[in-house]
Amino acid sequence: MSVLLAAGANPSALSVRTCTPALCAALGRYWDILQLIMDANGDVSVPDLESGTTVLHEAAAAGCAGVCLSVLERGGKITQVC
């Protein structure tokens, strides 16, 4: 991921699955990848276009309080619903 970001990959681009790289990382519980994406200013507030799930929802569901705090500090919206 760091190679892709260094090469100019868009950390907020939507996938074919209608989610951002940040959400895909959160869905897979790849917290280290999510951190790289957040460090590259990837948008953590964009919900999945099909389900409405957000990065914050996934971090909370996994019980990762530290990740939740990081997401909130980077623009995650606590009031966003599915």
C-alpha cells in the first residue's frame, strides 16, 4: 500500500465494490493499512454506497477503541447511520 500511495494512488478512490480503500481495509481488519491510508489523507467518512457501512462502524464493531479515536480525529462522523 505504501508503494501505491507513494506512486500517487488516490487514497479515497471508490472500488468496484463501491467502497474506499479505507473502508476496504477496515472491512478486512487491516488496521495497519488503514493507518497508512489515513496518513495519506484518505477519506474515512465516505460510507459504502450499497450498505451505508463506514470505517467507524467497522472499527467499533471490532472493538478497536484506538482505531475509532483515530478515525474520529480524521473526520469520521459519529452520527452517520447505515
